[in-house]
Amino acid sequence: MSTQQAAPVEAQAQAPQEQQQLRGEMRGRREGRGPRGPRAPRGQQKGGWQPRTKLGRLVKSGKIKSIEEIFYHAIPIKEAEIVEHLLGEDLKDEIMKIMPVQKQTRAGQRTRFKAIAAVGDGKGHIGLGIKTAAEVANAIKGATIYAKLSILPVRRGYWGNKIGLPHTVPNTVTGKCGSIRMRLIPAPRGSGIVAGTAAKKLLTMAGFEDLFTSSLGHTKTTFNFLVATYKAMEETFKFLTPDQWEDRAFEEHPFVKNSDWLHGKKKVDAEE
């Protein structure tokens, strides 16, 4: 075989190898479309928030306009977007603490990150959430979502004369978590919030202006300290003062009131 005849044969043998190498280099690339953009948050894809529960559909359609109506009927909140929609721009969130936690396994120590987040509107609503994840971003996101799902109303009252707006707790309440006992005591107007740094942030987000606190136990454990403060605020609605003994007109449950809209043959889309 001559040299001229062997050259095309070698070129044909090298062609498939070059094509395979080129495909390997281009694998995973998006030719001609540029880099991939950021992914939209869950629930906001394809045209915004898409409710997945009956309560979410009623809130987005405007049939439930206040979060107090949800608390009155004790309806569980299973979508964080419900709280965002009802409280709007007043809702603030803050990461209280992030710390690494470890678990001993056969393969060695597994390190994850634990985050605690608080949300509140400064008008009598507060939520606290805790989440552990392998990455800090996922822990922060999960803690914020859990805080919105665990939001609860906080009752505020007066110290002495009922002048102006409520500014303190209506009565002494106590919360417990682990070895910590957190006690909230009414304070006169102008006293400010006398508490630790972490508890003061949480109480301010709930809308308190004047407050005395008394704590026992290992308060250096920030997680238990915040949970005890949160449970103390939860107790404010478990004791009714005489001014709340008056009868209230019965309100029909939103699911019963809007049953035809929810289960009708012609379902109205929540976006309308």
C-alpha cells in the first residue's frame, strides 16, 4: 500500500476520536444561550404564588383579609406565603444565631449548621423557627419558613392607667425551655425593655416597648433562651382579663362560608 492511500485511512480513524473528545468538552454546556440565570423561589414560579391549600386560595382571592380571622378559627397555616400576603411590608425577619452541630457516625463526624430565625411585624405578631441543614443557606431559608408558619398573636396591655396605646404585657407570664425559666413582667411607660440582647430583639419584633424580665437557668444557651421567651409571649393569650369577657358575635368558619366557591363546579382561579 502506498503512502498516499494510507493517509486517508489514518484521517478516517482519527475523526471519531476527535468527535468524541469534542463532545466530552461540550458536555454540560449551554451553547449559544449564555449562563443559566437564578432559579425562582418555590411557590413563585410560573406567574407568582400558586396556593396549594384551601386557606391559601381564600387568602389570595381576598376572601380572608386579616390574619386575626385565621387565629380566631384556629386554622393551621401550612404556607409561608399566607403570612407574607396578609402582613405585607410590616413583616420583618432576622437570623438570631447560626451554629455548627456535629453527629458522630462510623465514617466520622458529620457537621451541619443550625439556624434560628424570628419574624414579626412590631404590631403583636411574632414567630420563631429552627432548622438544621448541611449548608448555611438552606438552614437560614428553612428557619425563616418555619418562623412564618409558627407565627402567633401576642396580647399587649398597660401598666397602671390605660393611656395611649398598649405598650407592655397585660400580666406576668412565664415560659420554660430546658433549664431556662423566662418571666415577663409589666413595666411603666418609658422604662424600655430590660432584657438580654437576644430576648430584647425578639420582644421588640413582637411590638413591646416597656418590659421587665427575670430569667433563671443557663441563659447563655441562646436557642433555649429564645424559645423560653417565645413561649412566655404565647402565654399572654391564655389568660383573659375582665375586659375580654364580653360576648362576641359568632362568625362562620371561612371554609363553610365559602364552600360553594371552594368546591363548586366552576372553580374560580385564585389569580382572578
